[in-house]
Amino acid sequence: MGQRKGEIMSNIDKYETRKKMVYDFMCDDMYVPMKIKELCIVLGVKKEDRPQLEQILLDLQAEGRITLSKRGKYSKSEIKKTVGVFTAHQRGFGFVTVEGEPDDIFIPAEYVNGAMHMDTVEITISPVTTGRRKEGKVVSIIERGMKQVVCTYEASDNFGFAVPDNTRFGTDIFIPKERSKGAMSGHKVVVEITSYGKKGKKPEGKVVEIIGHIDDPGTDILSIVKAYDLPVDFSEKIMHQVQNVAKDVTPADMAGRIDLRDWMMVTIDGEDAKDLDDAVSLYMDGDNYVLGVHIADVSNYVQEHSALDVEALKRGTSVYLVDRVIPMLPRELSNGICSLNEGCDRLALSCIMTINKKGEVIDHKIAETVIKTNRRMTYTNVKKILADKDAAVIEEYKELVPMFEKMAELAAILRKKRMKRGSIDFDFPETKVVLDEDGHPIDIKPYDRNVATKLIEDFMLIANETVAEDYFWQEIPFVYRTHDKPDSEKIAKLSTFINNFGYTLHIGADEVHPKELQKLLMKVDGTDEESLISRLTLRSMKQARYTTACTGHFGLAANYYCHFTSPIRRYPDLQIHRIIKENIRGRMNDNRREHYESILDAVAKQASETERRAEEAERETVKLKKCEYMSNHIGECFEGVISGVTKWGFFVELPNTVEGLVRVTDLTDDFYEFYEDTYELAGSATNKRYKLGQKIKVVVDSTDKIMRTIDFKPAE
């Protein structure tokens, strides 16, 4: 037996030696591509050994080391190296995002080679894939992505270690005692990494900031702020600039502007809004509606290249966390002279549109104006007027009621027109977290999207479209809001999935029209599977971003779109206000065009990146507070709907938007199998099923604030 085994091993060794010899021969600089017949002659391969050579060539091809041309000639593969950003998974593997590649490259754990989360890495992409996506190998680490990490500190006698909040970091960090800054166990700290460690050795770091104790109010949110590197405070230089900004609008400020102070107009916002950057007006001209969307002229106070402007670009956007707002501009500006406060003279940039009964903009004017809002309205009160017909509120705002009724009429026309062309309306409930004064969540509920919020939405959309189309045809450098067509592969997967529920998608010439997705969402409206199919449809889409090319907005089914209406809280809006004003004033010469052409790509990229960062931070704070809220309800029973099914369990969403996992290991009454095609778990003995959209009662089992997860168990 031993002899036989030895012979087999010897044959394998011989085969590998020959394979290496063939590959080395092809790697020689003098080698020219050859056919198999030529290789046999040059390598002196006998007729009976030719099948083995054929096998060797097949194996080398499968490994991606050699290629076969259309003419039947073999040559060495060029190993393509590429650079991207590594996203780690807590299980050891990861993905690399490469610009220009439609999908991320999968990196198996054995090929991570010391790369950590957010590192910029050089990789080779394997020509052979074992799964559905391309695979690669990290060759080198170009730049470390995470230089500072937010952690929970644990003290020991002579040293400490820090446990990163971000589980993707994958390992604790060793902290020498003299570098702990006096941190105690349970402190949230910012750790600067001094050594990234090697195999078998942990990374080392030093504490650079103590955020506070884990149990102190606000520490949890502040930890997320630090983790996402969100700038909070404004420098002295910037605040000094703000102090010098005029507190009142003067006659000199109004010079050359159209005076609209006698127009009836209002702001409509949430109760707690303080930065009121848009006002609306409406009057009739015969059968036509004249809609005015008046936006605070922030660019009048934030000069290009000033310290204030540089900081605004760096921030890119205001960030709305559950317990605080981190503004793009200092509050003294955003809540002061730039806020369209009731009864105050304010400078604005107005888009005044004449719209016919079909919802078509037949004329428009974009102008620098002076305005004065009549009333500061809330969504609640406008809803009470239009939907609830509340007599007391109607009496209070009686002089404005006819305008609101005409606004509702116009909004319905605009919405109908938008829907007709295929605009997709995802009506997911956003989460409103109510906190007590110590920052603890006392209630979680869905945000109310009502007739008033939709009205403002409709008016802002039409203004954004009108401005974008105007500047596209003027061929002036601009920043557009674009949304690319979905990836055809993702749409094909969605189509296959919805077939299980009896729905179909018409896909023409390898792409889908937004109208098809809109029709699908209308069909699933009110069904058990609505939540899931809506989510999967959303996931099949690309993310909207800022670009200098006007490539259209797929989700809105719009050819032209930009962000014009919120310059207080979004930098792209502020940027295009500057362009519009220079153009209105006749200053858009060749020099200024060149200037904008040279900066706008970088502005669009920065705005897109800061928007993603803000969204992620906002999402994390909501998840954290949901987790904290549910930790006060352990053992309580709730009714929810199954919102997702996987092989390890199913997710249940409660009416308050909280989502938790029921693990398959907790389904003890049977052995459950996962059926991927129908997204359900079925018991093999009882045939009991858990499927999407099913109502179910669950008990809150546990929560994990670090992982931001909630676990449910089925109620008996």
C-alpha cells in the first residue's frame, strides 16, 4: 500500500514539475506564441505524452496563467493589477471597490494579506471565478484607510486594549499604559494607530481623545460622530467671518433685485425646523398657475474661496442625527440672515414658473429677488387645512387658504404628470426617534408623509428640473443630480425573483424603463410582499450622485435634474447658485467658464462622498437608538411582519419601523429548511412555513448596542 501511495505522489510531483517547465518556457522573453503542434516539437514531447501536455495546458488556462488565442496559439497571461478600496467583513474576507468595475471584487480570507477596512490596496484579479463575482488577491497595501478608530477602552494592570466600535476592523488594539491618556475601563476613546501589527501580533495605538464614559448621556452619538470624522466645531476664523456678515438686509443689498415683498408667500416646514431655506408662492394668470419657488440667497453671504466656503465644501452637507444637527454652515447664518423668517426682508434666488393645466412649464424666470414671507407654516397645519378641513386652523389662516387650495390642485397635476412619465415613488416610512432630555429614546414612530410634505416635494422637484433644463441648454458648466440606469444583471435577478409571486417586468433591449418599476410597485401596493419587493427594487438601483454631465435621473424619469432648493444644507445647491448669479449678471465669460470647468468635477465628487458619509452616520445613530429603545422592552410581545428571510433566520419589522432577527436556531419546534426561490423557511416535519409579508407575534429576546442588532423569538 505504501509503495502504491509513493508511486502516486511521485507521478503528481512529475506532473507539477512538467507543468512548471511549460509555464516557465512561456514566460521566457524569447518565447513567441505557439500552437500545440509547435510546442510538442520544441519541447520534444513524444506522441504518447501529448495528452498529458494537453491536460497541462488546460490546467494552466483554468488557473488563468496562460491564454489561448483565436488562432489556437498559447501565451502567458498578463496579470492585471488594479487599485481599489478594501471593505472588510468581520468573518475575515472582504471586497475591493474598483472605479470602473460594476461589481466589487471578492477577496477570500487567505488572500487579504493584512489589509484592513478602508485601506487603499493593489490587487490582482483572478480570471477564474468560483462564485458569481470576480475574485482577487491583495498584493500590497498602498495607504491605510483607518488612521484613527473609535473604541471602548479596557484597562489592565500594565497596559490596556481598545475594542473598535467598527466590527469590520476585526481585532483589538494594544495600548501601552503610558499612551492611554489616563483612560479607564468603559471609556469611549479615539485611538490613533501607531503600528498595524503583523501575523500573530495585534495592532498598537495611543489614545488621543477621551469622548466620555459609555454610560454618559450623548457619548454614544458623539462616538458615531467621531467614527465618521464629522467636523463639528467651526474655527475662530470662520466665526469671525460670520460675525461680520450683515444682520439686516439694507437698501444697497436690494439694488438691482426684483422686489417681491408684496407677494403672498409662505414657508412650509416641520415644527422644529430653524433653517428655512425655501418659500413658495402661487397666483393664477387666467387658467395658468404662476408658481414661485424662492430660495435663500446664501451665496450672497458665503463668498467663493473664503474660509467659510472652504469649510462648507469640506462638510458638503448638513448631517441630521437623532439628537443633533451638524450644520454645513454656522447656525448664526443658517438660522439667521439666510433663514426666510416670517415678516423679515430676505435676499432670495427665485424660480418663477408659469404652468398650464397639463402640468407643463410654459414659461419661467430665474431672478435675484427680495422677499418677505407672510407666515411660517408647518406641515401639520397645512394638512389640517387641506386634508382634515379643521375649522379653527382654516379660520386662523383664512387669507391664505385659497392659495393653499390652488397649491394642492397644482401639486396633484404635477404629481400625475410625473407618474405618467414613469417616476418611481418609494414610500418607505422614515423613522422619527423621540428622545428625553438625557438623550434616551422614549418613542419610535414612522414619519408622517402627508398632503403638505408631498406638496412641497412636488414644487421643489419642478423647480429643480426647470433650473437644470435651462442651464443644460445654455451649455454653461453646472452640477447636476444624476441617477444612472440600473445594472441589467440586477434587474434580471429582480425579474426572476418577482416571477415567484406572479409578477413580471418587461425588459427591452437589455434595459428597463422606470415606468416598468413604477407599475410593479403599484401592483404590490397593499400586498403581503410589498415591503420586500419594494426593498429589492430599491437595491437593484444605483445610487444617485452629483456629476457635471447631465445624464438624466432614472428614478424620477427626468432628463434634466439638479439640486437648487437647499443651499443652506447642501454644497451643490450653493455652488450652482453662484453660477446662476454670475450668468444673470452677464459675467459668465470664457475665463469664468474655464474656472468652473476646472473645479466642478472635484465639487461633485466631494459632495457625493460627504452625502454617503452623512447617510451612513444618520443610519447608524437611528440603529443605535432603536437598539437602546428595544433593550427597555426585553420579554415584551409585539406583532410585526416578516420583512426578509435567509438561511440563518428571518427579519421581522414592527409598525414603529424597528427590525429584528429571529434566528433559525431559536425555531426549536422543527428542522427548518431555506427555500431561496420563494424566500421562505419550511419545517421538514410539520411543513410550518415562515414567508415574506407574513404577520407574526414576536418577543424581544436581546439587543446588542455594539453590533446595533435586535434579536426576537417567536411568541408561543
